[in-house]
Amino acid sequence: QSALTQPPSVSGSPGQSVTISCTGTSSDIGSYYRVSWYQQPPGTAPKLMIYEVSNRPSGVPDRFSGSKSGNTASLTISGLQAEDEADYYCNSFTRSGTWVFGGGTKLTVL
Amino acid sequence: QITLKESGPTLVKPTQTLTLTCRFSGFSLRTGGVSVGWIRQPPGKALEWLALIFWDDDKRYSPSLRSRLTITKDTSENQVVLTMTNLDPVDTGTYYCAHMNVYNSYVMDVWGQGTTVTVSS
């Protein structure tokens, strides 16, 4: 299985919105609503931000939202804040019964 | 409260076998739906899913690393062990374990802090 495809970097100014895409195939993202997103500031373990495409765990601000269309999932962060600067990874369950991560996207808050 | 902590050697020589332990609390691998997975991250690179073991001892492996990985559980000791054979410098990185409950969602929701492994002669 190949890694899911994410843009290497995105950026935005405080208060703006950014969207990070995650493209897979009909064997992973296209087959299930089992897509999750993780935030990883430098030197820390990943933190779950979105699960099952669009659900937020308790404590995650509603500025973070997720969606899916076909083989592509997206994470949107609205009202950007400096603390949102981090690497973001998507993850999906696959038809093989395994999991696969995206290549990661570095978010810079200008 | 669910917590996980990884442990293992920090330096391993090429061709050797790596054994990592994930000790956890706040849940039991005897409980239906519960699983523990391993993920790694080379320095400056992306996360890579490695393996996962379910409460019923079902095991899943990354297709690209299947031949080198073995995951086992010790339910009484609340730990999961990952073994990786024939190490190479490209296996250098931080190794994480994470909790999942497939009866809730297919997501790794709580992660350990990670343990760093360097493969070098």
C-alpha cells in the first residue's frame, strides 16, 4: 500500500482558514469513513484531532473540521491561531485490514 | 485514564533484532474491541503504520514490513511487544505505540510519548 498523498506545506495568516487535502484510493479513503487526522508540533507525539472523517474528540476546538469526497479527505482549520502551527497527518483504514498514513503537511502560520 | 509508554534499546547494530515494549494502563487487552498498534517516524519524515494486535490475538502488519515484524501481547502484564528483525540504518527513528478500540472507532486515539531508536554500527 502506498502512503496517502498530502501537500508538503500550507500556510495562512492568523484568522484565516486553510484546508489540507489527503488523497488515497478506492481501497482506503474511498472505501471507508475511517479517516483520521493528527496534529504533531515539533518534538511531540501526534495528537488526534479528527476521527471518522468529521468527528472531533473532546477538547478539540470546533475550528477544526473534516470532510471527505470520493478518494480525498480534507482537514479545514478556520480562524487560524499561532498555536496551530504543526505537522498534520491523515490516516485511513484500508481494504487490506491495515492502516496507512499520509506523507504529512507542514502548516505555517504567517 | 489511558496511558502508554514505549521502551527499548536506544542503539542497535545493523542486522540485529529490535525488541520494543509498550506498557499500558487504563484499559485491558482482554476487553472486546481493544487493540494496540505500533507506528514509527524516521527523523524529519512521516509517520508509518507498522502493526496492530487485537484483543482476540488477531494481528495485522504493514505489507512492506510483514516479513520482519512480529507483534505479541502479554495480557497479564498489560504490555505489547514488537520485534523487528534484520535492522538497517533506515529503521532509525521514533517508535510509538497507540490504543484503539474498534467497537468505538477505527482510530488510534491515545499515543505513547515514543522511544527513539538509532541503528548504527
